[in-house]
Amino acid sequence: MDLKDKVPQFKLWEKLVFFFPVQLLFVHLKKNLLLLTFWLLLFALISRSIGLKYGVPYLFLFPEYLGQVNFLSHLIVGLTTGAFIMSFNLSSYVVNGFRFPFLATLSRPFIKYCQNNFIIPLAYSITYIIALAFFQSNFEGLVFSQILINVLGFLLGNLLFIGLTGLYFAATNKNLFSFSKGSNNTVHDQYINPVSDLFSNQKKWERTHGAGKKEWKVTTYISQFGSIKLARNSSHYKKNTLEKVFAQNRINASLFQASVLVALFIMGLYNDNKWLMIPAASSILLFFTMLIMLASAFYSWFKGWTSVVILALLVSLNFLSTKSPLVYKNQAYGLNYNVEKVEYSQANIAAHQKNYQNLYLDVENGLEMLQNWKSKTGEEKPVAVFLNVPGGGLRSAMWTIQSIGKANEISNGELWDNLLLISGSSGGMVGAAYLREYYWRKECRASSITLDSILDDISKDKLNPVAASAVLNDVFFRFKTFEYDGKQYTKDRALAFENKLDLDTRGWLNRRLKDYQHLEHKAEMPMLLLAPTISDDGRKLLISSQPISYLCQNFGEDQLNENIEFSRFFKNQESENLNFITALRMSATFPYVFPSANLPTNPGVEILDAGIRDNYGISNTLKFMYFFKDWLAANTSQILIIQVRDQEKIRDINANKQPSILEGITQPFGTFYTTILDVQDYQMDDQIRMARGWYGGKIEVVEYVLNRSEINPISLSWHLTQREKERIIDAAETDYNQIEFIRTKTLLKH
């Protein structure tokens, strides 16, 4: 036997340390941190270490498909997890294969590579199953049999994709013995294909594995059926023969990667089809799959220059994103963007704010509305009720319906009969708008459903279609359009949210802004006032079906008024045709979750969440009271301000802890973010104190509080767990809220 074919002898520690799976883990840690970043993100998501406040981990731990969380939804997540795992294997093989030339001596080298590259994927799969089972048991209340079925769905999907992909590579991959037969040149030419250049640089193995390149030592590896074998020495094989093996494997890898991109393209192009609206977790996994392939392609082509190239590419894309036709802006559905834009300047804003003719007409309209409201109550001096609701996604939407519904029931309907104005932000306004439609239809006998039914409607997941659309549509397919009210708009995740909200609210909210004008004026519905924030200068855009220039009036030459009246400012752009669901979405535009709506102004301005300026809408309520204070003092017995709160106002002050270096750097910004709502509370209470001074009558404030805290949180999200939903429902039964409900009933009796 030739000496070079003798079996080498290794010590036990060498067999363990230089075990191929261990060496692959080491090479990932040393050479492939970019690839590992995706795994770190996934581990952080499923362990609820990031994104918990906004409910992102729920997309993975309780995946939904076609409105159901079941075996099929988990099967799809399993399939896409398998796609991500195989993409990771392929990408790392392209990047690292040359470091382990012994692979070329094995039958089906890529399959062997996958078998030995199991540590990270297996650790993730086990962690995911444990996290999923814990979450579904403790937070969603599923029984063991349901959880088991879901886990089996994930495992089947995962193994099915990996198995089918493995069969493909087992049938197509060659080892060096296949290339040793016949003419080297003939075989080499047969397997070189330009497709491989899409994802990896078609370099010669000699150049890649030439001088200065260290071969990673491997003593043992996992072979077929899990057996452990010693690695062969490949130094005596011709380098050009080894290159043929890796080149052919790269071709098959490229074909697989191209197939994944085609699948992403098809799903993005036809994502309006409900069958292709896969779970958001699957969309995220496919997006990561695409990114991990691109990352390996960049590394394969540019090696040490990868970071520089990616940075240059990002700078270029950032520059091009400002140039037409690559500029993409979300729009407010119903507005006309094809007419001359509104001049957004201090002079034009002041011209609207100082129009005294509009002021006179609007005050007269407001007085008529107040008189209609008074007549509807049937009382000589009714109690005027003002409702202020908070932002906070589904938790605030649910809590608004639950708390106001309970209070109204205890007051025998007097609360809603006396309700004059609704103001607030984000999720609370979504819940209040749906509740308003419910009571109006109930009064008109247009619907016989129960309050529990609309509570169940509003609690349904709305994050899944947003996340899925963000990945499948917003990244690649923003050229897709749809028609509303005879106008064309671009499809994006904002539309996905609006469509889901429309579906979950039985189509009741799918009206134009002007459709509420008569209903509010005749006091068939309480007036509803939305106030999203204009991001460019911090002003509030007041959206109402009623003319409300009195809330935007500026009497001082040297003063600014923060409010802009939407209906008149955009009258030439058909403001009255604004879709009401779009208005609600604009008021709930939490950064990154929804795209900021761009308004037809010159220069352009964008809209953000109303909660940035006034989370409870109290400033709007007090301004309304101020302009009609004389009428209110003469025609009402008192004013009752109801605040629906998603947390207690007076909370314990947390003890300071010694900040880390990173916390010390970020503390100024973190302090601003964490205290912004506290600052608004200080201002709100101060404004109410001053109102009691300038108002001639009596002002009472009651608060309905959702009992949540940092140690017992309810996520700020458009998806809630079953346990979170139950906590919101049960919050109405706390002693504090029961006392406030009884107090509300007593105050309504004068």
C-alpha cells in the first residue's frame, strides 16, 4: 500500500477538536459573521429578546395562515425554515468549501457538508420548538395535543424541504472520482456553466487555495447513516481535479438559489391571492434566505472588499432613492394627487388660520351641531361627555371597546347618549371608530350583533398581513397599483393593513370622510376628531368630517398655531373623499410598521402617529371646549371628560442602576423616548387645571385604566396573544375600574 494512502492515527482530543462539525462552527465564527448575523436575529426573535414590545416574535411562535393557526401554518413555516437552512448550507459551502479539500474525495460532497454543518440549524430548530411549545401553552392556552400537531407540522415541513433538496443534490453532485475518469478537459468543460456566476465567482481552485490560504485541519467527519469516519488526505490529488468538484457543486448551488429567487418573485407578484399570503414568519425567513444568498455572493466575489462594496452600494441606493422614477411615497387613499399641489409654507398656513369668514361659518355649524346633540339627549341641561382614548395598537383598540362598553352598560346607555366628541390617537381611535359604528347601527336596528362580537372582531391579528406585505411586496414590487374612487394608488403594507381592518370590521368603516358629515352634524353619531402628526414641522393635521377652522385659528401676529385643518387645506385635492380607514391608519402610523403617508403638498410632507404629539387627544378636547365654553356653560349641567388609559398615570419610580457603557451612551435618547408619554401626562393635567379656571362650569375627569406594567406587559402591537386578550377583558373587573364605572353613572345623573 502506498504510504500516502495509509490511515493516519489521531489522539482522542484531535478527533474531538478537529471533528468536522466543530471545525465548521469555528470557521463560521471566524470567517462568516455576516452569515451568523441572520441566525442571531432569528434566535433573538424566537427567544423574545427583540421586537417583543411590537409583537414581532408572535409571528414566529404563533404563525397564522388564512386566518388560522394550525398544522398547515406551521408546515409552511417549517418549509421556509428548511429553505433558510439549505440556503445557509449552500452559502457557507460556496464561501468555505475550498477550506476543506478532503470533501472532494467523498461521495456526494455537498450532502456530507450539510450533514456536518448541523450544529447551528439543529440548535435553532430545538430552541424554536421549545419556545413555540412554551408560548402556545402559556400565552395562547393551547392544549398538549394541539401543540404537538403544530410541532409535527413544523418538523414535517422542515424535513420535507431539506429531504427533497438533499435528493436533488445527491443526484447531481459529483466527487473527484467521477472526474478522474476520461479526459480532464472534456469533463471540465461539461460542468462549467455561466449560471454559477450569478452567485459565486468562477475562480480556479488553485488561485483560491493558493499561497497564503490555510487549509483547515479535519480528522473526523459524519458520514452516511451517522457513522464517524476519518477524513482522507487530499494533498496528493491534482488541484485542477479538485477544482472541478467545487465548480460543479457551485453550479447546482446557483440553480437552487435562482429557484428561491423565482419563488420570491412569484409570491410577491401575486401576493394578492390569499393562498400566497403565507405566514409573516415564512415571509421573513424567505427574505433572510435571499439576503444570505446575496451575502455569500458578495463575499465570493469581493472577499476582503465585501464591506466596502456593500457600503458603496448602500450609499448609491440611498442617492438613487431620491431620484425619480425610483422615488416611492405612500399616499392617502381618496386624495387626488393629479392636480396642482398645495403650497406648504408659513404664509399659506397663516392664510388658512386667519380666515375669519371660515371661522364664523364653522362656529355657527358647531353651534347647530351642539343644539342637535342637546335635543337628542332630551334634557334641559345634559352632561356633556368628551372621550379621550390612547394609542397602543390592538391593546388600546380592545381596551377602548371593552371599557366604554362596560361603562355604558352600567350607566344604562347614558354615557353614549351624552357623548359629544371623541379624540385620541392610534389604536384607541380605531376601537372608538368601530364602537361608534356599532352603537349607531344598533340604534338604527341595522345590526343585531353583540358587543362581544365586535370585541372579538377588533382583536383579530392585523400584523401578519402587514409583515408579509412588507417582505413580499414593499421590497420588490412597489410598482403594483390599485384603484380607489377612480384614482390609482401604489400597493404596499399600508393597504394590506387597511384591507385587513376593513375585513375585521365587517366593512362598516369603509366610508369616505364626507359620509360622516350629516351623521355627526345631526348628532346621530358623536363627532370624531383625528390628529396625526406632520413629521416635517411637528404640527397636527386635524381630520374631521365637520368644518373645524376654530380649532386651527391664529389670533396673534407673532404666534404660531400648531393645527392645520385637513378638509380646507386640501379641498382642491378632494379632501372630502379621503377613505376613513386611511384616516385611521394615518393617525396610527407608528414608524416602520406603516409607511408614512405623503400628502400632495409642495414641498412634500409626511404623516406620523398622532401619539407623538398628544397620545390622548386632550388638547383637541380642551380647544373645542374653549371655543364653545359659553354655550356649554349655559346649556349643560357639567362636563365629564373620560380618559381611557392603557397604563396607570401614577407609577412607582424605578430605582437607578449603574448604567453600562452602552447604556450611558444611549441614555439621553432612551430617556427622551421612555418619558415622552409621561411628559404628555404632565402637560395634560396642567391643561385641565387651567381649563377649570377659564371654564365657568364644572369639569369632572374619570379614568378607565388597563392594568399593565413593565413586569406584566401587554405588547404594543397589532397582534395580541390569547392571554393578553383575556387580561384586557378582565381589566374591566378590577376594583378601580368598577369604582370609576359607578362614578361615571353617578356623574351622568348630575
